[in-house]
Amino acid sequence: MGLLDQLAGQLLGGKELPEGLVQSLSGVLEQQGGISGLVEKFQNGGLSELVQSWVGSGDNLPVSGEQIQAVLGSDAVASVAEKLGIDPTEAAGKISEYLPQLVDKLTPNGEVPEGNNVLAAGLDMLKGKLFG
């Protein structure tokens, strides 16, 4: 397990994540223009309330694999599927399971962080958890 996988595992409460998923989700975030770009994509796709629940401090609303496919596009989902060695439907399911949690953890104060460096935002979160 790489550093990024360990970091994401810490952010997501110590969960064991499927191999390569973290890099794939990070790639998805970068392709969408970071968290702010992802939020905008979901808003433009008519899912403002859903994505705002991930950013905000309340419970995360669930997202379906079909909604992921519609918002991110089949190319992005196919890219994740290829990296993970699974079919696109399964990849969309994995993204729908972990993306809300990741966005939630990367927006701890209910705000989209400045800039789009997902790794730096994650490291800042981890520092806060470890060093209070």
C-alpha cells in the first residue's frame, strides 16, 4: 500500500481501500479541476444538494453509480475501471461509495479548500488528526 493509500485510509477512518482506488479518485478530482471543479460539475448536473452535503458538516447524501457516470462522464469512469481492472459499472459503484467520504474529509470546515492540490489538502487534514 502506497503513501497516498495510507493517507486516504487515515482520512476515511482507517478503512482498507481497494488497491489503486485512491490514485484513481485523486485522478478523477484532478481531471475535474479539483474539489471546486467537481462541485461545479455536480451542480451543473442538477445535483447541488447532494454535493453540498459532502462539503457541508452534516450527513453525506448517497450518490448512485448512474449519477456518477452521468456527471463525470463515461470516459472518466472507464479510466478508473481500467486502472482497477474492473468493469465500468463496478468502477462507478466504487466511486459512488468512496468519493462522498473523500470530499467530506477534504472539506473539513464545510468549505472547498483554496487551490486544487488534493494531496496537499489531505496532508493538511492528516496533520490536524495526528498533531491536533
